[in-house]
Amino acid sequence: MTDTIADLQLQHLDRLERHYAEVLSRLGYDGVLIYSGHPARHYGDDQFASFQAYGHFQHWIGQAYLAFSWLLIRPGHTPVLYLHAPDDFWHLPARLPDEAWTERVDIVEGRFEVPPALPHGRLAVVGDVSATRAESMGAEANPPALLVALDEGRVRKSGFEVACIGEANRQAMAGHGAAHDAFLAGGAELDVQLAYLKASRQREGEVPYGNIVGINEHGGVLHYQHYDTTPPARRHSLLVDAGHRFRGYCADITRTWAGPQADASFPALVEGVAGLQQRLIAGLRPGTDYVELHGHMHQGLAALLVEHGFVTSSVEAAVATGITRAFCPHGLGHLLGIQVHDVAGRCTADGTPLPAPADHPALRLTRELEPGMVVTIEPGLYVIPMLLNPLRQGPASRDVNWHNVDRLAPHGGIRIEDDLLITVNGAENLTREAE
Ligand code: GLY
Ligand code: MN
Ligand code: MN
């Protein structure tokens, strides 16, 4: 019989308790207080920005939006959740869901803009807390060695975490289908965004990252952040990069579609990027060097650029001269979990930095893959004038067919992104399983 999500979450808590006990004892702490954080107030106003709780707080209880709340972890003691839920007739006070984990923590409700009193002992406080405030509480703020160890505890996902990312993918994929339909029906970016939110059942302030909904050239703006309210006269393409959050855990998915006025060559290029993505996914297994796989992405992009008539030199030359970097300045992907760009992607398990290669500074994952990691694989190919103009003026310009690049430009770009669990002998595609 398969475990329910409640069973899996209880097993996840057992694992967390063991990990925190080991880490705290190794580093000589009696306990750690985790602050959920609080939303920023607009300057000179009484309105607040949207908010999501600190990752290590979510790691225990999966509550992404609890503000001014604290979780005290002391090995050998039941965790204590200080839940900020003041009486308030302007707002609905915070309430916890009816989930099994609530039986595993002591819950103290009250006002906690001021932190709770701490027990005696050597304690750390982690989260958005200043050193001065921590000192006044008798605790150390954000000790680096502790943060490294706690981050590392998020790298290999538990069964519960994988189930949550799977569910986030299912809800996100419902949104992607509806987004495509809204585009085909002639919608503007805002219509596509609203269709996505409706089908994936989430409000805009609670998405794990700002949905990227780019029609035409906007698909070439990597983190495009606006939603045009009127549809363009001609619709060449749509790129949607949008996710979901389930009990704290994120989906991060991108799809690109041809529009009714797409150039006849565009669907084949989208298919080419999708095929490259599948070949890169086939290279995922424990021990895979992600930096090397990122290099394979550039080889594959170069092959596509040559095959589709954008580049006239060899594949090797297109990579060596930096042509592929101008067409794709971002990394192959990143760790995924409570944060869309999850922690510890650029260091070893003991926190030794593993910086990205100098000519690929945007690569967010530089470590070897291990079972339990969840990563994205997201090759992309874009027309970004800011990057292509210097290429056009440099020596490699003669290797580029600019006529074809200019025909591609109104389509903005292509990105195909899935979320993958590394297993003992390969990878499981959590996004395709959710289709
Ligand atoms: N959605 C941001 C990214 O794909 O990394
Ligand atoms: Mn991503
Ligand atoms: Mn993405």
C-alpha cells in the first residue's frame, strides 16, 4: 500500500528531527529558533508587499505564508510553533490546516512581532533577524556553519517533498494547458496569465515566482515581468514560465508555443529545443557533472543553430566563439525545492564554494547529481538584441546568418523546462508525469 501524504510528512519530520539533532550536536548548539519572517511595508504607506516564509521554516511545516511566527527546535523536545495569530477585526487571524503534522508540534498562539522568550542554553536564531536583535534574545544570528548544514539538509528530498513537488507540477500543468488555450483564443498576456491562475487555482501573490508570460519578442526577455492588456496584431509565439507551490514546494515549468502568425520554421525550432531537452534529461543520473551537462546543452544548441541555418560555421566553432552564449545566457537549470532556485547549488556538502565557470556565470548548479536531488532542465534559445548586437559587430559575425536571426526575432525565444527527480539509476520526470 502506498503511503498517504500525511504518512510521508510524518516520516519527513522524523528525518528532519534526526538531521537537526546531528547538526546541532556537531556544532554545539542546544537548539535553534527559526523565524518565518514578515512582509515588507511600502515606504510611507500602510500596505504590504506579498510575502513568503523563510525556507527553513517551511521545511518543517510546509506553511508558506505564516508571518511573524517562530519555530523552536531542541533535540529531545517537541518542536514549538509560536504562531502569530493576534485578535484582529481587520483581518482573519492565521489558522493552521487540519494536517497530521500539527500533532507533532506544540502550538502557542499569540502576538509574536516580539520574539518569544528562549530557554537557557546555547541557541541560534535563523532567518531575517539582525545580530543585535538575536543578541538581545541571548542567541546567535544565522551562524554560517549552521546555515550550510541546514541548507545541505534540503538538497536530497524526502518522499514527502517529492510528492509535494509532484502535486505542484500537476496543478501547474493544468495552468499551462489553460494558458495555451487562452493564447489560441486570441488572448493578451494578461488573459493568458489570468487563465493560468484560474486553472492552477492560485492567486498572483502566492505563486512561487512571478509568472513569465511573453508573447512575441517578450519571450526573449528572460524574466519578463509585465502582462500586456491588449493582444498584439500579429501573434508569433507564446512563452510561459510558471509554477505552483504545494505545502511549500515549487514547480517550475516552461512551455513555448507557436502562434498563428509564426514563421513556418518556428515550430521545427521549438521541436528541436524540446528534443535537445529530452536528450539532456537522458543524461541525468547519480554522478552526472551538471557543469558538463550544461556544456552539452551548448553543443546541442550549436547543432540546432547550424541545422536551422542560423550559424554557418561548425558546431565546435559556434561554442568556442561564444555564439551559443549570446543565444542562451542562462544556465541549464538549478536545484528545485522550497525555493524555486533552491539552496546549496553552488557548494559542496561541507559548504566549500563551487563557483560557476567564469564564462557561464548564470549557472546556478555546479555540483554532481545525487539521488533525491530535484533539478530543472531548461534549455533555451533566444533573440536578445543586447547580446546579439555585440556579436553582430565582432569577428564571429560572419558565422551568423543575420537574415534568419531577424526572421526569428519577432518570436522572442524558446525555453522548455521540466522538473526531474534524480533516482538511483536515472531520473524521473515529475512534469511529464503530471501531464
Ligand atoms: N522560473 C525561473 C527559472 O526557470 O529559473
Ligand atoms: Mn527554472
Ligand atoms: Mn522557470
